[in-house]
Amino acid sequence: MSVHLRGGEPEKRIRPLPVHEAWLPKDHSMYRPRHGRQQVALVCAVIFFLTPVVSLGLFGPPEPFENRKLHDFPSLSDGWGFFTGLGDWATDWLPGRQAAVQAEDGISRGVFGEPPALGAKPAAPGVGPVPAQPPARPDTGQLQGQTNSNYPPVVEGRDGWLFLGNDLYAKCNPMIPTATVMDELIGFRHAVEASGRRLVLIVPPDKSDLFPQFLPDQYPGKDCAPVAARTMWQRLNNDVGYLDMRGPLLAESQRRGAPIYFKQDTHWQFHGGLTMVRALAEDLRPGVTRTWRTAAKETFDKQTDLPPLIGRTGSEPAELESLAPDGGADRTRTFFGQPNTVPIELHGPAVPGTVPDKVAMIGDSFTGFANMYLAAAFTDMTIMHSDYVSQDTAAAAAKLADSDVVVLEIAERNLIGGQSPILAPAVVKTLSEQLAKHPRQ
């Protein structure tokens, strides 16, 4: 900057100091010692960033407890992002962090009678959309908290119910406008059907949408999330076409006398997966399930995925059922989950009650609760996770081209928020082009 010196001397330009004031010689006119608070802050910062390094050498890497991958050490090639990412890395790799989070939860509930904020600001009643950068596109197999401070990672509801904050955030702050998402789905349907194949779209509803009676009286997104959901279902019904699972899921919940979703997990129970398989089989082959016989098979404790997001642990009983499509032997295969990196190939003999169509299915974590029943009911099916499709779109396109029926399953929060990798225009374009090159007669 330029200044005028006293006595009318000509203007001179003062050069910035090449070093910090505290590092100058003490007899220098611009020497300024660090304040005590500055020195304490500097020491604390050094300890904060060095502690994970020392802990890694002594005890090895910490175990992730929030159902997400730990932040990697930032790269120098990230530029300024190296410094902004350093804090996230140090926090994740800090020893004893899980115990600290759990202690905060216990103190907050035991002393103050309320859950801890865990970095979220209390939202005003009925808060709607707020200006914010959208969260990173979540891996559909790993839950993530919110970058928007008005939306906590988990919303605590009635009767011990927990809800994923992203269910609400995605509706009120979509990464991609819902109208654009619907246009992509319409274009993909046209491409599949023009190639001589059939498309079945399945959208597992968020449990905050299907069971709103368990939400608290006030929660972030109360004014905007239900409106966005209604608009999405109307567009799906009027313009896109889909297999509506809401009625069957509610009917099955009523028949069983309990909601078909886990209280402390963001997914439906295995009964929900079986309900989807039944609806899909009937949609492709009406009447095929008349010979189906199911029975209780096994019960185990499933680790639920929402408590870790608030520094807690939890589990719920999960019930598995046998499925005999022809009314005879159980044909289920007991495997769970949906691999993100490789397709699942299901092949079996055609017996009464099975679906013989050659099917290629793209799904997410909800499909993982249906795999054992898909294996029993379908004789020729390939299941691919949407992450795999986005990472190796050419290989996934070849699988679709080798099928007669394409099934696309996208969870409501990933559809309405535009967060599913399958919705990327480049992915839809590649899949559509490959289908057009290999039409079914």
C-alpha cells in the first residue's frame, strides 16, 4: 500500500514483511512478540495434528464408527484444499474420538435430558430450505451426515425411532432439480423400450415418508419435505411410470402388526425385501406367486446403521423367511448386502412359481435386503449396484444389452435429491446408446 510520510516527504511504498513480526530481531522497529494466547493456540494446533500421527504408529489405524470411510490425508496437489482437509483428517484419526462422542451423548442425555447437537445448530420449527452448499453425493451403501448445520445427521422421533437427516435434506435441497431427474428417467425409459426391452422402476420410500407418525412434532424440513415428496410421487405416476411399493409395504405392515422398516436403521426389514420381490414377480408374470409358500426361517440381531452417526451403537432383531416358489423346497440363498464393485449373477432351474425372464437389475442398499428372495424367485438375473454402474458403465451396459427386462431400483432419498450415481447424464447416455446398438427382437 502507499502512505505519505510526515513533513511532506514523497510517497514511499512499504514492502510487506518477509517473515512474521515475532521472528524479527528484537531490536527491529516492527518486532512484535506473540501474545500468550497465540503461543498456546500454536502449541495446541501442533499437538492436535501430531497426535494422530503418533497414535497411528503406536496403535494402528482407528476403527471407523460412523458408517463411513475415514477421511484420507489430504494431498498437496489439492492446493488450499490441503489445509481445509487437514482438520477433517486429524479429527477422524484422533485417538479416543469414539469414546468422546459417546461420553458427550451420555452427558447430554443424562444431565440435560436432550440429545447432543454433534455439530448441528438447532433448527427453527418447521425450517425449510436454507442456502447452503449441497452435501457430497453419498455412497448408497454408507450413510453420511449433513454438511448443512440446520440438518442433523439423525432426527430422533417417537417411540425410539431414528430417521436419517439426509431423507429430509435431500427433499428440501436437491443436488439436481426434481424436474431434471424426471426428465432423465423419462429419457431412459424411452431408450429401454425403444430397444425392445421392458423397464421396471422401483422406488423404496423413505421411512420418514412412509411412517411420518413417528417423526417428532418439529424437525428440519417439516414444511418442505412432505411437499417435495408428494410432487415426486405425482410425477413418477403421471409422467415416468413406476412400480408403487407404498401400498404393498403398508399392507404388509398391517398384516404383521408392526412397521416393515427398522426403528433405528434407514432401511426396510427383510420382509420389505420380500414384499418388493413379490410385487416385481407379479408385475412381470401376473399370477406367478400363487404357488409361493413362505415360513419363518431365522432371527438374528442386525447392527443398525443410524446410531453410529450420533456416537452410539444399536441392534434390532431381523427375521428371515424361507421362500418355496413351487410350494416345495426352500430356494433362498442366505447372503445379504449389495456389493458395490461386482455384479451378482443368479441362475437356477425353472420350477413353477419362478420368473424365467432374463433380467438385469440396477439397485442400491435396499436391494441387499431382497437378494436371497430374488435368488429363489428368478432363474436368470444379474444384479448390479448403482456405484458399480457409474464406475464401469461400459461393462454394466453390456449386462443390460444381454437382458430382456431392465429393473431400476433407486431409494427415494437418492432419487428425489439427484444423489444416485445412475442419474448422471453421462451414465444414462452410455447405457441408452448401448441398448440402442443391441435391440431385442
